Amino acid sequence: MDARLQQRVQRYGWDRAASYYEQSWSRQLAPAQNLLMTMAELQPSERVLDIACGTGLVTFRAAEAVGAGGEVVGTDISEAMVEACRATATARGIANAHFERMEAEKLLLPDASFDVVLCALGMMYVTDFAGSIREIFRVTKPGGRAVSAVWGKRDRCGWSEIFSIVERRVQSDVCPMFFQLGTGDMQATLFASAGFTDVTSERITTILEYENGEEACVAAFAGGPVAMAYSRFDDATRESAHAEYLESIAPYKRGDGYAIPGEFVVTRGRRA
Ligand SMILES: C[S@@+](CC[C@H](N)C(=O)[O-])C[C@H]1O[C@@H](n2cnc3c(N)ncnc32)[C@H](O)[C@@H]1O
């Protein structure tokens, strides 16, 4: 898929997913976000960039960790996500977090301007992995660090059929490279190629729990990366796609609900 088109699909798809996102994913992504926060070792007064910040689940934790003397900038390709973050910051009276709509591939930010750069579950969606990690390196201060969490290997993510189920109904690729960064040492290798040193990765397994099939379908179709294509499905197409997805996760059925295995890879590097 052409890069500009992929960015548009992501941008407007996540605009649609924004209102479902936290109910669908905050519990499921917490293990990866917790590990990312631990590996980031944020200190009071640090200046932090959170790329692909979504609704700010990590950004607001980072803002609390750096305190009033620090600052966090959250960026995301989706205007609806950025607006959601601004609304939360206003509602909670958080003054040290600011948000801008921005593509990870081209950060409109000065060189060497952040102590720490974070990206939680965002890198899988960018159109240029190596270029985006080089952008992370460029904006990290010498002595600073960067941490990125991505989904792991495809065959360890029990929900992975969602992509091919949607692709067959739109006759085009949906996130074709989604599982690449989480396979082998790919993310760590790209960190090292971008110039980071002391690069380490941790791989953790997780279980995605859903109360019932409807909750699992809302998360997979409406609240995530296929939301753009899904928004254009008619009722019959939605019904058949839901049925196929539920069949693909049937091995993980527990009573009325589901316990689907997943894997995350979290990588950290330091800019010397
Ligand atoms: C799974 S959400 C993760 C949100 C948040 N970091 C979290 O941990 O909850 C992925 C986010 O990546 C954003 N995204 C997708 N492609 C992007 C790109 N090329 N540049 C910046 N953000 C992008 C989406 O808009 C979405 O908000």
C-alpha cells in the first residue's frame, strides 16, 4: 500500500476508533505500558515525548512521573485522539502535558530536545520503521533514552486473524507490516542502526480478556487499526466478519468470555 494512503487509513481510522479505544484496550495494553514505564525510568523534571499517544494512557502517567518541573508532549496522527487528550488534561487540570497532531515519520520538533522518547503500541502502524526510529533518535538529547513497546510475533497473538478477515473484504492490505517489529530482534536492530547504544529488549506474554463475543468484536473491529475499513462495511459484511473472527478465537473461549494469548516486545536504547 502507498505510504500516504496507509497514513490516511490510520489517521481517519483512529479518529473513528477514539471513542471505543479505552473501553476496548486500556486493560489489555496495561502490561506493555507498565513495562515501558519501568524501562523508561522517568525522573522528576525530565522532558518527555510520547509518540502515537492515543488517548494519553501513557502520556498522563509520564506527566505525573516527571512532576510539575517536567513536561510531556504527546503526539498522534489522529486529531480525535489529540482532542481527547486535550479534553482529559483540561478536565484533570494537568498543566505539564501538551498535545499536537503529528506523524511519527516526520516529527516537527527540534533536534536533541527530549530526555526521554516513548512510543507505546504505535510503531507497528508507521509507514517507515527505520525512518521513524531515526526520528526518535534525532529528537533524543545526548545522554537521553527511548523506549518503544510493540506487539510480538504473529503466531503468539491469538487475535491476529483480524487483519486477513478484513483484508479479504476490502481486497487490499490492512497494516501489512504489523507484526514485523515484534519478530526476532527487528526493533532492537533498528534502534542500534539509528544510533542508540545499550539497546535491550524484553518480550512478555499476556492474556487479553473479554467478557463475551461482542466485547471481543468491538475491540478488534471498531476500537483498533481496522476501524477505517470496518466503518464502510454494510450490516451483512459486518455480521460475516464478526462470525469469522469469533471462529478464529474460538480456541480461547472460556465460558461466555475469551482469554486470548498475546505477546509484547519492549525495547530501550540510550543516546550516547
Ligand atoms: C494502539 S494506539 C496506542 C495509543 C497509546 N500509545 C497507548 O498506549 O494507549 C495506536 C496509536 O497510534 C497512532 N498512529 C498510527 N499511525 C501513526 C503515525 N504514522 N504517526 C503517529 N501516530 C500514529 C494512532 O492514531 C493511535 O492513536
